[in-house]
Amino acid sequence: MVSAPSSSAISALLRGVRGAQVAMAPRPEGPLVWMHLPAELPAEMLAALKAGFEDVSILVTGRAPAEDEMLSAPLPGPRKAAIDQFIAHWRPDILLWGTPENGLAICRRAKRAGIKMLLADTTGEGFMAGYRGRQINEFLAYFERVLLEAPAGQADLKKLDLAESQIAVCKPLSEIAAPMPENEPLLKRIAAALGPRPVWCAAGVSRGEIGTLLAAHRHAVMAIPNLLMIVVPRAASEFIETIIQKDGWRLATADTRTRPDKHSEVLLAQNCDELAVWMRLASVSYMGGTLYGPEAADPFSAVALGSAVLCGPMHAPFEARYQRLAAGHALAMVESQNALPARLVAALAPDASALLAMQAWNIGSEGAEAVQTITREINTLLAAEAS
């Protein structure tokens, strides 16, 4: 029978584990910026942050890196020895604290090691929730600069004796509406054939919604003569083509070799391969799948191309993007198929479509503004370190 280890043996074992050195990757030469970022941060935002630096290594804690060449490690702590070991190994020049979690213990040790620190509200959630009493005052005092979005949040920080010169405005690190690659020759050829006529696009259309969209187009044509509808099917283009023809429309088929008939009423693409071209031509783009499902088209594809977003109430799997646009009054939404015709006509008014597109672009580009602000602040601190 094997006897149980004594309490002294267990204590010795625990001391050995607690005192063990944690294996870490080698530190690269040159400046190093340590970024503690939220786990849910979009991968493209992390890559965009890294692209803002030259000859600077990035160490990421809080989430996995977006690229193989970026360094990552678990967040150290909570013991002082573990934090000190981490800092001594990596010797970061700058620490960017970008999550709302309580970082007082880590930042206290980082300040003691002489590391310059930047605090950024990358999630838009603020900083107050994880702190008690005067902890938040001590925490904020460690940072060279505090970047946040909300004016209300700025007022709260000023009440905590933070100097106005320490506070800078910065949007959250939200997803960016990045433009899709465009077929420039095709765009020029189709645009020349169509001329200045008004255009709207039904993007990622399923066979179940084409009838509703054609009915909305019929209503819109009565209000906007010479209006062209571009249909970009998700699949089953042959079936959709048959429905359009049976409905009595003058149909042109879009391809990469021919010009469409300038008198056509509906232009049918074969698939979504050249979606950027069709959205670029359209002042308004309906997002397929948002009236009946099962999967909505990505609204940021239209936002990046300057086309106003028209949609139904079903937004999976892009709920967060639709929510951001709706909160900013940057899309035209209909609750049912019966409301679609009138909403389409309203959105196609030149001033309405231009306003929706502009507001949507402001939202879709917030993440890019945040990246520029954060990289500028870090590069300023790096330059001060080097001088």
C-alpha cells in the first residue's frame, strides 16, 4: 500500500511549482510593444495594428495573434514574481492596455520597471467596472495617455484627477468595411452601356425572395422611370432567370464579354463573383437573405463600395454589423415584404441614398481611425524613448 505524501512534502512541491520559471519564446532584438487586447478583437484589426509599425516587434496577450510572425503569450500573474519574470524576459518598451479588465497589479509592476503605458478603450465598454474604491485612480495615473470614445467617459476621467492633456478621443477597434477587389474593365464597360440611369442592386438573392423583389421593383419603376434592377443570385441563376422572364421583364444577362442592352429593365448576373462591380453601380443595395433567411448578405460589402444598405429584419450571421449600422441610422430596414416597395423608393431618392451611404461609411471606417490613433500614440512614445 502506497502511503499518502506528508503535508511537508506537499508544501515543498507547491513551493517548487510556484518558483518554477515559465518557458517563453526568445525576445527579438529591437523595440518591442506589448499589447494586451480583447479575445474577441477581429483578426484583421490586429494585423492592421501591426502594419502601423516599422522594425518593431509586437507581443500580444489576451488573444491569439493574427499572423505567424507575431509573438503571443499568456497574461502573467497574479503573483508579483510571475509578472516581474515576464517583464524581465520581454523588456517591453511600451504597454498598450486595451481591455476593460482590472490591470492594476500588472501595470503597477510595469510602472516600477519604467515601461511607458497607453490605455485604450478598444471595446467601447469603458474602464470603471473592474475596480474598487481608489483603485481606478491609481490605475489611471500609470498611463501616459488614455484613449476613449465617449464624451461622458472623458468627463468621468476628469473627475478622477486625470489631466485633460492625458485624454485623447479614439473610436473602438471595431470591424472595418474593407472593399472587395473590383473588376475595373468590367465596371467601365457596364457603366458606359448603362449611362446615367438610376440603379439598385439585389445582392445574394435566393430563389425564395426573387418574386418579392420583382414586385418591389415594379412599384419603384412607376415612381422612378428608367430604373434598373441588378439581380445577383446566391445560387440557382437559371431558376431566377426563368422567374424574371415569366414576370414580363426586359432582361439582360451580365457577363464579362458583352454589354447589356441599355433598354433592359433587369440585369441578371450569373453569380456573386463580380459583386463589387454591381454594388458600385447601384445607389442602393438590398441585402439578400434578410427578409426570409436563412443567411443574410454582408452589409459591409455595400458600405465599402458606397452603396446604401436596404435590408429586412433577419441579419445572421452579421448581426453585429447590422446592429452598428442601425444604431447609426445608416441603413434602410423593412420589417416585412409589404413594406419593401415604399422603403425602396424612399431609399432611392438621391439625398436619402447619399446620406445613408455617408453615415454607413463613417461607421464602417471607425476601426481604421482607431488603428491610426493608437499606432500614432505608440509611435510617439517610441520616438520619445529613442531620443
